[in-house]
Amino acid sequence: MIRTERKYIEILRILKEHREPMGAKRLSELMAERGFVLSDRAVQYYLRYLDEMGFTEKVGNMGRILTPYGLEETESALVGDRIGFIISKLERLAFLCSFDPVTCTGDVAYNLSIVPEEKIGDVQKAFDEVVEARCGFFPGYRILDRDPRVPSGSVGIMTICSITMDGVFQRRGIPVRMAYGGRLAMEHGEPIRFVDLIGYRGTSIDPLQLFITAGLTSLPSLIATGSGTGLANVREVPAAAESQVREIVAQMRKADFIFPVAMGASVFNLVTDPYRLSIVAFSGMNYIANTFERGIAITTEIGAGNIPFSKILQSK
């Protein structure tokens, strides 16, 4: 069980990296930084299970540490179990999407961000800057008034995850593959080339979160001058489906989605493939990147779930 439960593995990984005794509150904060939004109580539940398995032990009131058995388990299970997990999670969410861009009904996939309550005004400003610059996936978001996943003293914000697009294609019978997450260079409001790309199927961490936390984006510059580096995803569909894809693109744009940035067999500096279309779209993670770059604490769970599209529109 421990080899397939990602949250357990992530807790073990954190304890391995820090080594000093750690309590549920601090673990909850560090888990959120890695995309797992859990309450202190939920972390305590996982820790009790890990104690029972012999992977962790309690050190007085200071918290838990790894046992030698837990260290061995972490080193043998961590990397192999996590590779491919991100794309598997996103593909599941895409399958559960039922959004119809013609009627603007059905479920979309969403990302859930957590920010300090006292910073919500600054966060909204950062989000609205992305909306106005039209460099997100969808120009809207929802502030959560009440949600059990949002800790006391914090506010939750939902944004539409671009994996929703994969669900739209699939429901129209078009095979689609989320290929890469990358840093897209822009000059004077025009996309120029990809600076970096990471394949979703060979990574144990979401590529876009990695770019954000590594400080490899420049959203404030992009928003202010039109020149900078933002985040985008690359999807691939059969070239034979081009006419159907263009029809869907028109429908998505009519529904106010900013999709796509570019599309074709030869796009920017991507590899040319006459049999497949590459579709480049801005990521909803540009909201998070702009917030992060402005020095505001924000944690985000990518692909937190599915929700009716109408509920995203109810609050902004």
C-alpha cells in the first residue's frame, strides 16, 4: 500500500530531507508546497498509519522522525512510484470532464490555491493582471468562502486547469496527448519560442510548478511590457483531425477561453511532425506564477478535482 499511496510517500520524503522531528502542522505546510493540500488532522491520520507500519516514530512532543525501516522504504519506493503519477492524475481528471464549449455547461478540472487571508487583496490584483493581459487559460476564477481543504486564516482560489481541454477533445472522439510543460518566451506580446520543455510522462513533479518555484518565469515583465517568459502546455493530436480541432478552437474562443496560442505541424522550435498537430496553450498556472513572483505566499494543488463550469463563474 505504501508504494502506491502518494501522500504517504511524500510525508516520508519530507521527513527524509529534514531529519529533525517534525509535527503535523509543519508537515501540512510542506505538503501544501508540493501540491498536496491537507489539514493538520489529515496529516496526523497519515502519521498514525506510518507509525503502525514501523516507518515513523514519535519523539516526545517534538514530532516524528523516520525509522531505519522507513528510510529504507523511502529510498526504494520514492522515485519509481512518482514517475508518471502527475500525468496519470491529469488524465483521470480529463476523462471526468464533461464541459461543452457550445452550451458552456458540464464539469471542468480545476486547480486549488491557498493564500493567507490577509493577502487576498494583493492576490486578486495579481490574478486580475493575468486576466487583463490574457495570458491565462481562462479569464476567471472563484474565491472559496468555505471549504474543508482551506485552513483557518487562509483563503482558497479555484482556477480552471487546462487539462479540461483534453476532456473536450476526448468527448469529440479526438485522441490527445499532453506532451510537455514549458517556458514560453514572449516579445512585444507575440510568442517567440520555448526556452525549456519538460515531458509529462518522465517526471515525478509537475513541470510548471518546478519552473515557478525555481524562479524561471517573468510574468510581471510579460504583463507590463509584453516581453517576458510565461508558462504554456503542449498537446498533440492527429493531423487528420485538424478540421474538427479548428471547430473546437472556435467554440472555446467564443466561450472566452484563451486557446490556443499556436497550432500546427511546425510550431515555434518544437519538433516538426507531419502526422501530428502541436497545440500550444497558456497555462492557468500563470496566475500562480505572477502571484509567486510578487512575493506572496501561495500553494497550489494542480488538478484538485472537477466542478461545474457555472460555479467558477459565480465568484471573482
